[in-house]
Amino acid sequence: MLAASNSYIPIWRFDLPSLAGHLKILRVSHWVKNVFVLPGVLVALALDRGRLTALLPLHVLWGLLAIGLVASSNYVLNEILDSDSDRAHPVKCHRPIPMGQVSVPLAWLQWIVCALCGMALGAALDWHLAGVLAVFWLMACVYNVRPLRAKDRPYLDVLLEGFNNPLRMLAGWYLTGSEALPVLSLLFSYWMAGCYFMAVKRLAEYRMIANPQRSAAYRKSFEWYTEPRLLVSILFYATCSMLFFGAFLMRYRMEMVLSFPLVAIVMAAYLHMGFEPDSAAQRPEKLYRDPLLMTAIAACGLVMGLLLFVDIPLLYRVFPPTSPRWP
């Protein structure tokens, strides 16, 4: 953790607005988060296998581009509205807007253009997808824009940011063209899993800044958060996620119970990462640099993907959906 000092506050040097600055605020590197769209694709195909031969890879790629454009619109909004508080953060103070590398009026134009292009592309592919993208964009407004600005409210900030997870899953689901209804228990599990990861990110940020006053200047919700409160919320989100996941597998895919040990390893490894100095959990788009975590995620993803399509009838006899009725 960094000491509570002024040593990391930069000597401000304001640059002229530049193309590089405007490209940076799009955060294209964060598009890696769209990997959370793929489980929606896989689950939809597993439950509606008639779509396996009808799915067009190019259709999925165009859909990922549409999601990426709307996500970039949301990132631009975040960069604009958080520029003042970012100056109190030891790393984010070097973002393009606090450093004067962006014309704010042009950034507002970027926000609108990216959103319109993404939603237009989504509407061309599937109107359900366009609706999901519209909600995705609106949630960013609720999260960032005053007077609502859920980002400043403890617990609500994590719940709203974590809600992007089920929206990405829904986007993947509708990319397949499946006519089956999305599974609510899985969406709730995915939502709570997103909240778990966001709460660990908050914990890592809080520990890294290591100064309650400076933490609150950077993120208003840190006026309420403490390490114990964050840890209790992390336990709550993890428990809810696994309970809803259990409800999904009991009803739809009993085979998924075999993935539980790997899911537990991934969640434990991520929580451990939240306690590391200058933790990568603060920057999820950089997690691919951690070989141990990536190995666990890859193994878990591979096993879960296989179990969605490989039937194991024995499991339905070992774990019957109802308990036996004794005389």
C-alpha cells in the first residue's frame, strides 16, 4: 500500500488536446471485458441447440463491435464526469482529461457518436440486442450523471456497475438469434458475480490509497466503506451468485456441478489478488498479465463450456431433483 502522503501528487503539466488523448478516453483496451458476452452465446446455444448450425461468426463479431462502441461511449462519459475526482487518485490523475490532453466539447461529441453508432449497428442485427444496448447506455448515465450518480452511493455503486454483467450476457444471448427466453436464475448469478468482482476492486482501491480522506476525495462512496464492510459485501455477493448458479444447474444443466471446484478457485484467487499491493484487481482490463489467475480462468471456462454441451446422465441419478420419499 502507498503511504498516506502527498508524494504521488504530480506537478501538473497541461498538454494541448490531441488525437491520442481522444483515442485514449475511448478505452478500447477495456473491450476485453466483452468476453463476458460469450457465456451468453454459449448458454443460448446449449439450451437451443438448433441455433448451432445457424449461427454466423460474422454476426457475433459485428455484435461485439456494437457492444464495444456503446461501452466506449460510457467510458467517455466516465472520463468527463470523473476528471475532477481523478486528480485525487495516484494513477488516474494521469488520465487524458486531467492532464489537459482532451477538448471536453469534442469528448461530449464522442460520447453521443459512439452511442448512436453502436445502437444503430445493434438494431441492424437484432432489435432485442438494440434494447439491451440502450439499457447498457442508460445504466451508465444513472451511474455517472448527477443528481442520481449511483457511483457516489455505497453498495448501489457496486450493484449498478455489476449489472453490466447480465446485460452483456443478454447481448450474447440475443446475438445467437435464439427464441428461448433467457434464464433468470443464471442472469441473477451473473449479476452477483459481477458485483463480487467490483467489490474486490473497491477493496483493492481502498487499500492502495491507504488514506480515508483521500479515498473519499477520489470516490465519494469511500466515505462509508471500510475494509470490514467491503469484505462483508464481498461474501454476500459471492454467496448469492453461487446460490443462483445452483438453482440454474438444478433446473437446466446438472453437469455444471462438476465445475464448482474451479469456480471456487477463481473466486478465491481473485479475492487474494485484492489484498496484493498495487493490485491488478483495480484494473480488470490488465488481469490477463497474471498467469496464475488466467490459467485458473481458462481451465474453468473450458470445463464449463464442455459441460454445457456434454450430457452425463449418471449425474441426474446421483443428484435427483427431488429427495426420495421414505415410507
